[in-house]
Amino acid sequence: MIAQNAKRIAWKPQDGAQFLFVTCDVFECLMHGNRGGGKSLGMLIDFCQHVGPIRFPGHRANYGAAWRGVLFRRNYEELQDMIAKAQEWIPKIFPDARYVSSPNPQYNFATGESLLFRSIERRIDFLKYQGHEYPWIGFEELTNWPDDFLYRQMISCCRSSKPGMPFKIRSTTNPSGPGHNWVKKRFRLPGPAGQRIGYHIHNIGEEARTSIRSDMAENIALLKAVPNYRDRIKMAATSIAQERAWLDGDWNIIAGGMFDDVWVPEVHIVPSFPIRAIPRGWMIDRAYDHGSSKPFSVGWYAQSNGEPFEWDGRVMGTVPGDVFRIAEWYGSPSHSNEGLRMTARAIADGIIDREQDLGLWGHVRPGPADTEIFSAKEPGRPSVHREFQTVGVSFVPADKGPGSRKPGWELMRQMFKGAVVPPSGYREDPGLFICERCVDAIEKIVALPRDMKDQDDVDTESEDHIGDEMRYRIRRKAVGSTTGSWR
């Protein structure tokens, strides 16, 4: 595919991911990978290839004003880099194209097509686009959006009344960011590059989607201009995890995450031992983070008194105070960061059902819960906790006082570190472990990103509900006694 005006070649895609991206015929396509892979320019040209006077091999565009696209970043400041790139390249390919900066930035093409540059951050922002027609919609740095709400809503705008139009949802990203988890899940990352994901098999009516992995090694122009670009990225990385994300595009590493530098899967993930194997002298309790429109999280924990036991060849609980997440219930449907909208009574009944299945009902101590559940939201109506108590489910208020968040995250970091056997061969500090059956915690805890404005805290726009619930539980260990027998 070569963008050419008369006899002049203005742009040619680089071999590899960039070529595959602009020639992809799948409705949803994500180009991801390490930094410097040519993703942004590939996104821009994907729209431009359907603009009128330009002819590509195998394609003749003649859609006119019906070919209308919108390219999103979360905020206007982030949009400036893409606008600068458009101002550099579009005039080379379309000398008659006109850039308009006010009232909103966009490019208007001589044959009627238009490409809008917009920011969309809050859920209410979708109302500005509801009812619009955009056969091409792009999201730059997709993981910057903490959930998939706006992405899914904008899919409803990918349409046109003109017959024969191509319809495209295009996005680019690097691993990490507050939306790491939902993007990873939606596109089944990591996975074979270019694999068509046939979601219509599972969700009737959804179209196929795919992902294409880019690599800076394909960006010949960049490496020619900056031969040591890879070394520059390596020097700029602040951790091994960030280096792997930036240089390798590794979706199993969270660059800039709260726990990425202390998380060792082979240490912190333990076999899912049966509840009956837990020594009698250990203490078992539950913690809770409330949610209705957002997910709720229930976690069950076993804390060692120093009496170890062995399961599947691994010795557990050798240090008094070791904490194990032994079971969980995450209240979310298939769409990330959305709740089940269950009533308090239904959640309490679900907790009871799960404890009965585990053989724990009647043996679980009340653990810490979000303080929100202890206050009635409406006069004359019981609080969530009061409704829980009507069927025998109780909690105690979590430590959510001023300044409690950062010490909580730091204590979790210390306990993850405490789980790792030092060179001496003996652990002395309590560790934090997660059973294999707790798949939501394993997925979401390691993905918790730091707040860019406060590196000692978690980004509250991320899917942090399990993190908060675990933080409540670990903070309880620091501020109160958790000794006792569970049977």
C-alpha cells in the first residue's frame, strides 16, 4: 500500500505490523507492542487511505463527505502529539487539505472527508457523540481509559447511511496504564499476532476483533534517525518491569505498577489447598469492598499462627502472620469495572452460599469492610451492613482514616517482599500469598497502576476494588489482633 499523489510517493507502510494494520479488514483492530513501533502514524494513515484523490493498489476511495472519522485521546493535552503528527504528514499526502483548530481541531479534505481530533474522558462525554455517524473511530493509547465503557459506547456510532462504506474501530497502545486489564481481556493478550478473535461465538451480535503486535525493529526510519533509541528507552526505564513493557511490549508485566517490582508469581501464587488442610489454630476471616454499579469484592483469608502444613509439595505458613487469600468472589460481569447491581441481601446470600460450599459457614470471623456499608444512604432505610446482619453476615469497619491508603499499599508491598526467601534461606517477616483459585486477584493486583501524580498511591480510576479489599484486610493485621482458631 503506497499513498501517492500523481507520481509522487508520499508515504509507504513499513514491513510488518504497520502494513498489516493499514490492510486489516477486521472491524476492531488493536496495534500494540513496544515503544517506537510506528503505531501512531499507522493509525493516522489507516483513516487517510480512504480519502478521495489518493489511490491505493486494490482500493479506490470515493466516499466523499460520508467518510468521517474521529480520533480520541483522554484529554486535550494528550491529543497534541497526534495533531502535530497529522500536521506533519497530511499536507505531504493531501496538499489541499485544510487544518481547522477552532472551535475544535480537525482536518477537512478537498473532496469532503473530515478527520476530527477529540478528547473523551468522562462517561457523560459520550452524550456529545450520541447519534453521530463515524465509519472510522480511533483510540490512541487505549489503556489510558480505565474501563471499556466509552469504547463500547462509541462502537454504536460506527455507522453510515452511505452504502458500501468500510467500518473500522482502530486503536493503539503499549502495555500498562489504568485500563491494562480490560484491553488485555478484550483482545486476549498476549496472543498470536493477527489472530482473529471470533467473539460472535460467545456473544451473539459482536463482530470479530484482532490485534497486531508492532516492534521498534520494524521502524527503519526511526532507527536510522536515532540508532541508539533502544538504549535510550532502556536508560529511561525506572524498573525491570517498565523496561520489559517498553522494550518487549510484555502484557504480563505492568510498567509503573504498585507491585510490579515485588511480585514473584512462583512465590506469591500457591496451590489451591483444600480448606480442611488449614491447621485448627489459624484464623480465617473475610474482607469486603462494596460496589453496585462498580464491582464488589469479597476475599477470604487464612492467617498462620506459625504452625505450618504441607500441600502439593509446598510448605505453607512457616512464619507467624503469613496471610493467604484462600477464596474470592468478584462482583462483575464480563465487562471490566462494571458491577452486578445486586441488592445487599443477594450479596449476603451469595457469601453464605460460598462459605457453605467451602465448609466455612459458621467458622469465619468478621473482617474489615468498606466503611460505606455501615451508614444508611437514605433516612428510614437500613444500611448495607444492617441488611447483611439480618442473615448472619457481619464485618467490622476498615481503617479508612486520613492517611491510611499509602501505609496500606506499603504494608502490602512489605508482605509481598516478606514472602520471598532471602539469600540466608530463612524468612523472618510475614508474607502475603494468593491461592491459584483466586484468579481475579492474581490478574488485577499485579496490574494496579500507580497514580501518576502521587507515586505512593494507586490510580483510583483503575480497577482497584480487589486491591482496596486486600488493603483493608492487610491494614487490619497492622492495627488490631487477628489471632484465633477457626474450628
